[in-house]
Amino acid sequence: MGPCVRRDDARIHGETVNTNALQNLQGTIALAGAGKMGGAMLTGWLAGGLDASSVIVVEPFPSDEIKALAGKGVRINPKDAGTADTLVVAVKPQTFPDAGPALKSMVGPSTLVVSIMAGTTIAALARVCGGMVVRAMPNTPAAIGRGITVAVPAKNVSAAQRATADALLRATGSVEWVDDEALMDAVTAVSGSGPAYVFLLAEELARAGVEAGLPAELATRLARETVAGSGELLHRSDLPSATLRQNVTSPGGTTAAALDVLMAKDGMQPLMIRAIAAATRRSKELAK
């Protein structure tokens, strides 16, 4: 393996996790919403060594997988949950107006509230739930421990609470922190919605292969594996994406011919800029 490729040790679902940070977390951690994203976080926490008996799950329709965690000590929908030291809000944003007020009983003056709901501001969370709020935006590769989350803390969040939020969020992948909440709209547009753009690339690459004469099944398999393999190479490599692209491109070759189209003035760059701008505007419109 060449010098430009990283190798990670201690992995959960393929991503490095700070197990010591999870094992050292103190107090009760309540998870409101155990769907795909919340469930992925919970799986990462337990795999990383978080004490199951410290976790409360509030989920009106728990899956069989979530119910099975009761055998490990996780408390699921207890009648009297009490005040949590940390509340992670992973409900769907559209259900928060109804679900949010019910969570307030779990929040004390010093409770850390970590939200992964898209479009829900720190101010809205503080108004509905109270507590010390961290707003975060993960993305769907969190389901396999390969997500990236961007988080922004309210001004009253302590260094210790930020460290707690970081440990919980890092269980499903990488974490970046920003200080300006206004950046979260662009974050949502780039990384939050970004997996859909990559899946669309795989769709259209396969469709173009069919147009070029490939059988549909083969074109689909080639597109999927090419996108997945290239993503893994990008993940492991320390080289900039532009350098990796250049390494594939021989002057006057087939890749160069295709890139002449994709990198034209009306090609991918202006199209992606417009797409991200549209998603950013929509994120601002949805903010509450």
C-alpha cells in the first residue's frame, strides 16, 4: 500500500472511533427517536463501549433490533425517564412541533441537548426543549459508520459538554465543528444532501453506459463499483481529489476526452454551484 494511503486501526463499521471517550461518558443519555439515523448512533455508542444501562430510548415504534437492546440494559420508553444529563434529538423535523414539548420534562437547566434534525435552529431547540444546545447535521453514510457530521454549539455550551457531543457524534464517522450557525445551511446542501448527488452520479453513469451499448445489468454493476471504489480511495488517500483525478487522466486519452465535456464552461462546475445554491436556499426557507 503506497505512502499516500491511510490505514485506520480500532474501527467500528469501518471508521475510527474514540472508544475511550465513549467509555468515559458520565450520566444518563436519552435518545429521542431511534429510526435509521438515531438507531445508527445508538449502535455506534454501544459498539464503542458506552454503558448500555446509562441509555434511555424514547421511540413510539421501536424496531425489533431496538427492542432487543433491552437485554443489554438499554431502557426503552420508561414510564418515568427523569432528567437526562444528555438528550439526543433524532426525531423527524416535521414531528418535532408535537414531540418536542414532551421532551422538555427530560431537560434540566444543565442538560446537554444534541439535535441532528435538519432545519431546526438552536433558538428553536432552546425555546422548545431548553438546555444547552448543540445543533448537528450528519449524513446517511452514518448508517455504516462512514458519515460526516458538522456541529455548532450554542454560546452557553461548556467545553466538557462539547466533548460529550463530539464523542456521541463521532461514533458514526467524522465530526467537524463550526462557530457560525449560518453555515449550517450550506453544510446541509453539501454533506447532508450530498449522498443523493453521489447516488445520482452512479445512476447516470450506468444510464450513459447503456446508451454506449453495455447491457443494463453490467452497466449498473460497473457504475456502482466504480463510485464505491473511488470513494474508498478518496477516503484512504491523503492526496487532494484534484490530484487523484489527474492521476487517472492521460493527456489525449479517453478520460481526458470525457473530462473535456464535464469540465466545459457549461459542465459540472456551474451545475453543481447552482445545485448547492438551490439546496442552501431551501434549507434557509425550512429553518425554524
